[in-house]
Amino acid sequence: MSDVGWVELMLRSTRVITPEGTRAATVAVAAGRITAVLAYDAEVPPGARLEDFGGDVLLPGLVDTHVHVNDPGRTEWEGFWTATRAAAAGGITTLVDMPLNSLPPTTTADHLRTKQDVARSKAHIDVGFWGGALPDNVKHLRPLHDAGVFGFKAFLSPSGVDEFPELDQEQLARSLAEIAAFDGLLIVHAEDPHHLAAAPQKGGRKYADFLASRPRDAEDTAIGNLIAQAERLHARVHVLHLSSSDALPLIADAKRAGVRITVETCPHYLTLTAEEVPDGASEFKCCPPIREAANQDLLWQALADGTIDCVVTDHSPSTADLKTDDFATAWGGISGLQLSLSAVWTEARKRGHSLEDVVRWMSTRTARLVGLDSRKGAIAVGLDADFAVLAPDETFTVDPAALQHRNRVTAYAGRTLSGVVKSTWLRGERIVADGEFGAPRGELLTRTP
């Protein structure tokens, strides 16, 4: 043990997911960092504590780069205390908070400090922040970047809240040019407002009518326009919550051409289908919408071939009263922090994917997206000792009462999922085990220059 130096903690499992593959190993930890990945039967040095997980899988804590916490201002929808508890219960050790639905939105450096002040004492996991790109805040983008946001979110269609208006194509070009000047990242809700306006708008309880109101070509057109702007400016862009499989060839072509574009999708698009959404069940409503099973198959293929880079929750909660049975007026958002790992793993294993694939999509690549891969996203020497311990073959039935997010509305109620998170660790400290939580230990993260 002399070659690994001082060790406080050793975590042992017959299945440890490392960048080189899954193997039996013992992971050494000191001062919150991974100091060595050793042989399974490595000697435990004097003074070190051993945690042996047997056959449960030790994997890196997940990094969720798309979460709406809504705190301050709409804390009755969701707050940092409840959101980060839900994330920890689901094996997520880092989240990046979206700039809208809180009041004020994160659109100036002062507003960022307001949000950081609120989050500081409530975070059970590490938390970073996106800034927002609005029609009138171009002058605030560089100061936000300098203050440490990980990038900037923009909508190309109405966001659903008045204080966060969308960008038209001219405004998008202006904001993207400013962000490209300091090599920042623009993340985009890509639905074209003209296609949405032209789609039939019926309202009511029928999911089929809601689906028709958010057609695939709205996504496809917006993504095509975004690619053209990114190519012209050599800018970095990221497509949020892709649901339309029709856009995949366009994205693949752009990547081959060297356009600096990355793409995410979400657990609900990978595990739920339009065919199974009951009429009036607005817990399934999100924008863009959950589409058909054949569309879902193509999203999985795109994950496998790398056209889609990563999977994030887009956890977007509201109070229960906003989830009316009218799909036109109900709040659009799915709450998935606590269940995302289990939901994705349940479907992934059916399709022949491994837990290594899930880790790549939900931890390694998300950490890389926001430039945290020097600290997060893998079990490797020098990285933060952030872990989830998963029993991949155990199943559970989703009971909304057992969820930790503030308003326990879920599209997964009653579903049986595989993969039980036994414990979650942040920088070598166990923050939740078997439903029991420790004190908040999360840190506020900023972009590394």
C-alpha cells in the first residue's frame, strides 16, 4: 500500500465500473478524492475504513446537467433541499441548474449570486448553474461567463414563463456571436415557433391532440437553423431534450462536417411511449413531447452510435394543481431525478446495453459537456470520490409517496423498475443509504477557466 499514500476509506466490490471496464476492485479514497483503484483483495492499511459492497455495482455518481430547481421564487414547485435529496436518492451527485422558473432567472451575474446564496446551505449534492440568453441581455453574457456559469440556455419558442422570452433568429445570431467570442456554450430548446403555430391546437384530455400540437418538424427545423448558425460562427451548441428521431440524420451529418454540436435526450423519451399515455394524464406532458415507440427505437440507436451524446432528466416539476387533465393548459414537465438511473437501466438492459453504457451516457459525457471531467464522471485516480452503489437486478415498484422531490407527481407511478440505489457517496462521504440522509454536504460549482 505504500505506493498509494495515505488512505482514509476503501470501497470494495466485485463489480466496479472504471474507464477501462467493469472489474472486481478496491477503490482508495483520501481527502475526498480517489487515490488508487487497486486489486480486489488489496490490503487495508491501518486507520483506513473498509466498505465492502459484495456484488452490488460501484459506479461513478451521475452528473445531471439539466435540472429545473425553481429556487428562489417558485420554491413551492421545487427547491434545492428537496431536489438535491431526490437526486442523491437516485445516485446523482452533481446537477447543473437551469436558469428559468426561479425568480429572478439566472440572466445576470447579480441574479446568479442570488441563486447561489439560496442554494449554498441546502445542497445535498454538488450544484452548478447555467446562465440564460434572452433577447435583451447580450451585455450580461460575458459577465455571467466570468462569474462561472457553465453556459447559456436559450429558447427558440415560448418558454412557458413570461420572464424568460425566446430568441428569434436574429437574436439567436447576436447572442451566439457573443458567446462564441469567448468560446462559451449555448444550450438550446429547439422547437420552431412557426411550425408550432401552424400545428393544430385543440386542447382537452386527448394525448393524441397534444402530440399533434408539437410536431417533429418543429424540432427538425429549429435544429437545422441552429446547426447553420453554429457552423457559420464556429460556435459550440448543445441541443436539449431531443425527442424527434427525424432530426438524427441532420445531426449526424453536422457532426461529420465538424460542426461543434452535442445532443442530449431524456429518460422519458427512452422509456415511455405515446401509445401508453392515458388521456388526461398530464403527468406525461413535456415539451417536446413523448413520441411513438418507433421513434423511441431510433433514439436508442442514436445513443448506441454516438449521434446522441448523453441522457439527462430535464427534471421540471410544478405544484400538483398545475397538472390539470387538459393537455393544452397543464404545466409541461416531468419529474425524474430520483428514478432516472433505474428507468434508463430497466430499458437499456432489455435492449442489450450494459451499465457501462449507462454510465457513459449519464455521467462521463455529461461531466465532459460542462467541463467537469477533470473532477467528475469516472472512477479514476484524482477525481472526486463520488459514487453510487447499485443493485442492478433488484426491482421495485414506483410509489409516489417514496419520492423526495417536493411535489410527488410522477409519470412512473406503479411501474416496476430494475436497479435499486443502495447508497450514494459525495467526496468520500455517504450522503444517503437505504433512504436515510445525512446533512447537506454539497458544494457550489463554477466553470473552470
